[in-house]
Amino acid sequence: MGAAMPAAAHTGSHAASGLVGGFAHPFGGLDHILAMIAVGLFAAVLGGRALWAVPATFASMMLVGGVMGFMGIEIPAVEAGIALSVVFFGAVLAARIRCRISIAVIPTGMFAIFHGYAHGAEMPMEAAAALYCFGFVSATVLLHGAGLALGTVFSHRQMIHLWAGAGISIAGVVLSLS
């Protein structure tokens, strides 16, 4: 009878730690926050279908990277790839680069794999994998939404994109050196 008590005490705890842990993970590093907001800003600069296509590309490819990290598939230079993503998206924003969606999704998807890999590789072993992934994808979509909102609200002020992009890019350089 006593052996059944500990098992009953843990019912549902893995599911909660998976969802909550996954959702919290992107907020644990400034590099993730800056990159994900920058992706939303980039989509806002591009406008049109990019408003959903660029963030959707990031979220879906990040999930692919997350599965790779969880499965232990090696990707070299993950931290460098994450830092470079912050520098890249910041520079693209600062330069106010506009390109076709088919071009924009290539670096977006590539960098997303690095971010997802970090989330998946750092997933606690006791976490429910599906809920953990749902958590970090949900947080990412929320951060993309914040970038989209900021980019939309301030779309008429081109200097905002310049300063935000320059700040994000500089932060990426600083993060890569630390």
C-alpha cells in the first residue's frame, strides 16, 4: 500500500513540468528573446503574406531543431548559430532589407533550427516531450507576435527599425563574445 503513494503523488506532474518548462525556456536567454522578437519585426517590415509566413517558418523549423536536440542528433556550433541569428536579424532590420518571402524564409528557417536544438537538447528528461515542445513553440509565437505588434504600430517610423535593429545586432555581438 505504501508503494502506491509516491506514484499517485506524481500523477500529472510530468505533463505540467513539460508545458511550463517548455514555455519558460525561450524567456531564459536574451539571445532567444531578441531573435524571436526580431523575426516578428522582420515579418512586419516585409508585410503581406510575410506576416504569417516568416514566423510560421521559424516556429516549424524550430520544432524540427527541437526534435533533433531531444534525440541527441549533433549540430555543430549551436551557440554561435544562435548568436549569429541575433546579429543577422538585427542587421537586416537596421538596413530595412526587403526581400521576397521565398528568400526571407531561408535564413529564418536555418537559424530557427539552432534555437530549437537548444530548447530540445536542454529539455529535462522527466518532462513530457510533446508538452515541452508545445510550450516552447507557444512562447516563440508569443514573442513573434510582440515583434509583429511593435513593427506594425511603429511601421510609419522608419528610424525605430534602424535603432531597434542596430541595438539587437549589437546585443548579438556582445552575447557572442560572452
